Amino acid sequence: MAEALLSPILEQLSAVVTQQVREEVSLVGDVKKQVDKLKSNLLSIQSVLEDADRKQVKDKAVRDWVDKLKDVCYDMDDVLDEWSTAILRWKMEEAEENTRSLQKMRCSFLKSPCFCLNQVVRRRDIALKIKEVCEKVDDIAKARDRYGFALYRASDIRATDELQRLTTTSFVDESSVIGRDGEKKTIVSKLVGESSQEARDVDVISLVGLGGIGKTTLAQLAFNDSEVKAHFEKKIWVCVSDPFDEVKIAKAILEQLEGSAPNLVELQSLLQRVSESIKGKRFLLVLDDLWAENHGQWEKLKPSLTGCARGSRILVTTRKGTVATIMGTDHQINVEKLSDEICRSIFNHVAFQERSKDERERLTDIGDKIANKCKGLPLAAKVLGGLMQFKRTREEWERVLSSELWGLDQVDRDQVERRIFLHLLLSYYDLPSVVRRCFLYYAMFPKDYEMRKYELVKMWIAQGYLKETSGGDMEAVGEQCFQVLAARSFFQDFKTYGREDIRFKMHDIVHDFAQYMTKNECLTVDVNNLREATVETSIERVRHLSMMLPNETSFPVSIHKAKGLRSLLIDTRDAWLGAALPDVFKQLRCIRSLNLSMSPIKEIPNEVGKLIHLRHLNLVACRELESLPETICDLCNLQSLDVAWCDSLMELPNAIGKLIKLRHLRISGSGVAFIPKGIERITGLRALDGFTVCGGGANESKAANLRELKNLNRIGSLVIWNLRGGEEYVSDAAEAQLKNKSRLLCLQLDFNFKRENNILIEVLQPPSNLENLTITRYGGLDLPNWMMTLTRLQVLTLGLCTNVEVLPPLGRLPNLESLVLRSMKVRRLDAGFLGIEKADNASINEGEIARVTAFPKLKKLLIMDLKEVEDWDGIERRVGEEDANTTSIISIMPQLQDLMILDCPLLRALPDYVLAAPIQELRIRRCPILTNRYGEEKMGEDWQKISHMIFSP
């Protein structure tokens, strides 16, 4: 991790020195000699850092040396950032003063004496800080020699490899579980069998075993078993982890029982609702990853689970037998280690994924030896398999087998579970240094924390972990890092909600490992361990902090000592946070990432403007937040501002154009009615999910118009609301020049239902490389001509286009994977929709065969609320079969897997090509004619034609 800190600082040193020369803003005193000496020392330290990083695991003295180096690197980073920010601010202030001077007809070179004095003071202050850091680095460099570090060549370490080598990886398939059939059958039989005691309504079954042994996987297998699903009326899954929070658990139970999160906060009220919800019902409750050995905590929750139907079950997973006893376990199932043979199967499934038969034969013998080191732990087998996925030569495999890290059993002899750290260490040290740093950052979050991919990438960017490359933006590099960590099984439990919203977790053992490697840097505190955590950890050295205090009544002022804090997440539902924030902002000036999402704050204090290092501000779902201060626009380093779902927030600050480094602005679901003027200055913006076109009214004078989008040529995702016709709006739309935005991949155009010609939509033509397009509330008769030029389009949504009667030949879009058609006037889905016309064969010479494919890559199709559609035409020839003249072979939707048809009351039948497609799930709802025709319960005449599909009426 120290290497990952040091490299950016060396780059930043050079960049800032270049910047001060370019801007003609030098520091007070002769700092150049000190900067040169600093660079020299850092370069000499850098050459031994890889060896130091590996030795620190077993040598406490080395770890102390590395920790000191990391501390000074953080200090240096803050000073350099302060220097760079000062130069940027001076430049912006000078430009503003010159503008004001011109307006007052004064000479532009007459600067304010106060402005010049402030510059001198700041430059002197920064120079003193650089001198102080130089002295610390000098001491660390001198101490280096006593540890005998070896110089590492680039060929010796994977960390110097180009990240791009790993970008072709994909998530490992975790659906196939090997070697647990017997345990699964036992668990299922205990769940659905007779109760162990006549008087008991609920039996408790506990799965006990080492971390990484597969307890959660077994519980998931049983939870999703078809026999179990049919047996229980209600099924509830709660990730408990540590600490045992009765309120959180009760809320999680209620949310799954009732389908929505409860508004209650008092434990007694929650438990009462739980009791009412399960009364007389047979339920299955899984309490996953239970640690608490406090009998009283369970006793508070237990009474609410009585009164249910006989045969209800509680399934517990835990590492501790004592926890199983406290839970009053009726059946304890000890989850044993897997055999070497099964571990080899798991390892091979991952390591040899997509390899040739020759490669498998050449590497199997040495792979078996590596797999035997898994010691029966499936997580270790997956981690090692993920490591070997990227190694092609036998020499690389032998190097892993003979690694000195296998001798590090002394990592923690007292805890057998931590021996899995050896497998994690091997995979960890094999990562590029930038990916290591990204992985360790996750240690700041609590166990079982569900994270969104896009949010984590923005936090990595805020911490300076990623840098632009010739191959793409920092966001693209972050995506690559995420893919690498997912492929190595460092992340798991993936859920996908649309193309961009991927959520995931980290296995407990992997989380333990990340925290072990970041001791004193990353900390999670909660109401149960607040005092203990801040005493055991030197709070002054903590850099990344999560505070999970949902029911705490005041802010712990001991946190103010963490002056170097760079990430802060506060999770609370109590109103004290608003009063605490001014002091937090005054004391913790180094914060780069601040997450206050879902908190009850009503305003952000003016002091936020003092957080000059802040890059990432997450205020999602702060539903009582009414305003943002203008001082937020002083945060010239801010890269991401997220106020999505802030219902009470009506406006953004007027001077938002000053946030010239902003990359992501999310306002969807908030009350924000317009984007203020000046957005055109934020030329680095990558994502804007709510640009509303003002149609007159009180906001007209303050709101930006479409013309201000012209210079936002780095935009990758854009949503435009309330589009309307009229010459003025057409002119503004044309001036936006969407077609020239070559990086634009995702576009949503929302109109206002007014019936109009298609001039406006035609001038909003996006670039041809667009991948995701949504058009909603469009009132025109015809969809735009440019739609068929989007040859890279993967996702297309047409919703509430209520006047459109004829669809373009969408089947000709070669890369379309997902299509949504909703609330349109379409009466027929015919050959024109498929893009297959009789004229297609006109140019075919006699005896030649033409292969025609419509929707070649379509996997998901949703047809909803097409009230007038009656016919969905098939074709006379069967899919893939030659016609009578053997001139063409027709293939339609050959990859269709998921088909949903809702609210199409007149639709008569499905076409032949749909019935022949490889559909895995078919859902037909509120379509009476189709339901009668294909429904099994109604003995539909064509039930057999869809009987091979999973049909959900």
C-alpha cells in the first residue's frame, strides 16, 4: 500500500512544481532545494518498498517503519494538494477580480492589497509545511538501511504489470457449488421435517464452522430450495454480523415481511409489529453470520418470534459453538472442511476457465499441488483459482507453489481461521499496486456492507487512487480495478439493477484480512464499540472512518482528534448530526470523501466551504435537506455531488459553475427544478442525470438552457427533462451539439407529451457510438431517423410515446441486447419492426443463400401497456430454416432469454420465432387472451408450446 501512496506523490510533486512555474506563483523562501531532496529520498525509498511491504506481515519493526512512511505520505499529499488548490484559487480569484475591474472601468492590473497579502501568507505557510515533511522523510530514509531491504526488479513483481492485462476478466460463476450435497439435504430435511419438541413452535438450526468454510453458501442453497420455498409462507434473510443490533435486525425482518421499510425507531414498537406480522404463519428466518455471545440480546428479540405456526424455523450461521448454545439450538450442524479432491475441483473450475485442453493438461499436476494448500476451505480454493486465472506459463505457476509466503504461518498462530490469510496474501501481492490500494480501502466499511460499484469507484477517484490513462478516464480505470477484484473473489454476492447499478459485498474473512492490512488506518465504530475502538486504535492516525450510530444521541467528540481523516461515513437517523456538523467541518479539514446519505439534516453548514480537499459529497436521500450553502461552490476540487432523492431540496447553489472539477452531478428524485446558469464552465462533467429545460416561470432567469451543454464534450451520461418544441427550443437544442459528444454513451430524452413535429428530436441526434438510449413522453408521430444509425446501441427504451403508431426496423440494430416498448399506439408488430422485408432477397442471385438475422443479440424484451396491439406477426419459415427457394435463412431473436408482456389486452398470440427462442423466463400479466391461450391452469390450447419455459402468469 505504501508503494501505491508514494508513486502518486512523486507525480504530484512534479506536476505542482510545473504548475507554479506556469502560473508564476512561487513559494516563499528557497523551497526548490528541499523539494529536490524530498524527491531524491522518496525515489530511494520507492526502490525497496515492495520488499518492505512483504516483510511487514511478519516483522513488526518493518511494519512500524512502513506505517511511519504512510503517515508522512498522507501529510505530503495534503500539503501538495493545499499548494495546488491555492494556485487554482488564486487563478480563479484573479480572473474574477479582473472581470470586476473591467466592469468598473478600472485597470485590470490593480489588484486588491488584501488579495496580495493573503497570497504571501499562504505561500509562506505551505513552504513551512513542506520543510517539516522533508525532515520527516529524511529520518525515514536514514532508518531504511537497518532493515536490509532487497531491491525488487520489475520482472519480480506482478505489481508493476499494466492493469490493462487484466481487463478481459469476468465475474466467476458462483452458481455451481461443489461437494455440499449431503449437508444441503440434511439442512433441508431439518427445515421441512417435524419439530423436535411438541410444545415448540420454532426450532433453531445452527450451522457452525470456520470462516470461509461455506456456511452462508449452504444456508443460501437451502433458503432457495424449491421444497423449502413451498413449505414456508414467509422467508426472511438477515445479515446480522457484528455487532448484534436488535433494532436493525427487527427492521430488516419487518421490511421483508411487509415489503417496505418501517418508520418505527423504538425496539418495542418494532417487535410488536414483527409479532403481529408472523402470527399464525409458518416462517423461515435466517440469521447469517451471528457473533454475539450476550444471551440478553437474543432474549430481547426472541419473544416476538413466538405465536407463529408450528413448523417455523430459525437457521443460524456462526463461527462460534457458544453462539449456537446461546440461541437454544435444537439441531447443530458442524460444517466440515472439504476434501482435497473437491477443493481441486473448485480450484480448477476457476483457474482453468476458458483455457484450452492443452493448457489444462500441461498445468494440472502443479495446479493439484497448489489446490492441496487450500486445507479444505472453499473460499481459499476460489481465491487461489482467481489468482491462477491470469498466469499462463508453467514458470509462473511454479513460482506461486514455491512462494515464501506459504511459510508465514506465524501471521497469527492463535487463530486457525487466519491461515486463510496466506492464500489472500498470495493473491493480494500479485495485484498491481493501484488495485491493492483500491481493495484495502473497503476495510473502512462495516462487515456485510452492501456497496454500489459506481459509488466505490467515485470514492477511489476522490482518494487519488486512480489516474487518467491513454486508454480512458479514471472511471474506466476504476471499472477495470473492480473487474480484477471481482474475478479474484475479493468481492461477492453481486446483484444487478440495470446496467450501471451493480451492488456487492465482501466476505467476512476477506474483510478481516483487509482490516488486518490497514490496522490504524481504517476504522468502523458503532454504539457498542465506540469507546473501545477509539482507545485501542490511535484515533489520530485513522484516515478512513465509518460511524454506524443509528440510535446514538450525540456526536462522539473524540473523533475530532482524527485530524488527518480523509474519508468519513456517518450513518445515523437522529437529529443531533445537524448541530454537530459545523465543528466536524472545522476540526476535520483533510476530508476528501464525505457520506451523510439518509441522514435527517435540514441544511449543510457554511463551514463546508473550508473543506478544500473535499472531492466526493454524498447526500443521497437526505429527505429533510432544504438547502445547500453558496460556500459549497468554494470547493474547487469537488468531483462528485450527489443529492439524488433529496425531496425537500428545490435549488442548487447559484454559483455552481465555479465547481470546475466536477465530474458527477446526480439530482434524480430530488426537488431540484433546474440547473443554474454557469454549467457550461464545468467542461469536465462526465455524468448529469437531470438537466431540466425551463419553460418560462420564475426560474427562467436563473436556469441554464440547452446551449450551455455545447462545451460539455466529456459527458458520458446525460438526462434531459421537459423537452418542448418551438423555434427557440429547437435552436438551443441544435446549439447543444449532442452529435459531437463522442464520449456520450448513455442518453435519456424526456419530452412533455405535447403533439409536435419531429424537428426538435431530430436536432438532438447523439453520436453513433451511443450504447443506451431512452425516449419518454414524446408526443410526435414518428421516431427520429437517426435512431437506425446507432449501430452500437445495446439498450433501447421507448416509453409513453403515445402517438407513435409505427416502429422503425429495430431488428436491424446489430448490438441491441435490451428493448422496452411501453405505452405506445402501435397496433401491429410486423416484418417492418423486425427489419425483414421481401425486398431483402431482390439482390440475391439464383442458387445463393442469404442469411437474415433480426435482433441478433437481443436478450431481454419488455412489452408493456400496448393497449391497441392485436397481432404479433410470425414468419412462414421456421427460425433457421431455408425457404422454398433456398435463397434465405431467417433467424429472429436467436438469443432471447427474458420476455415480459404486461397490459396488452388485445394481443392474440406469440409469433413462431418467439416460441422457438431459448427463453428462460416468460412473464405474461394482465393479458387475458394470451393467458387463456398459454396458461397451464386454464388448460390453454398452446400450453405445450411454452411448457419448456419458466412461465410466470
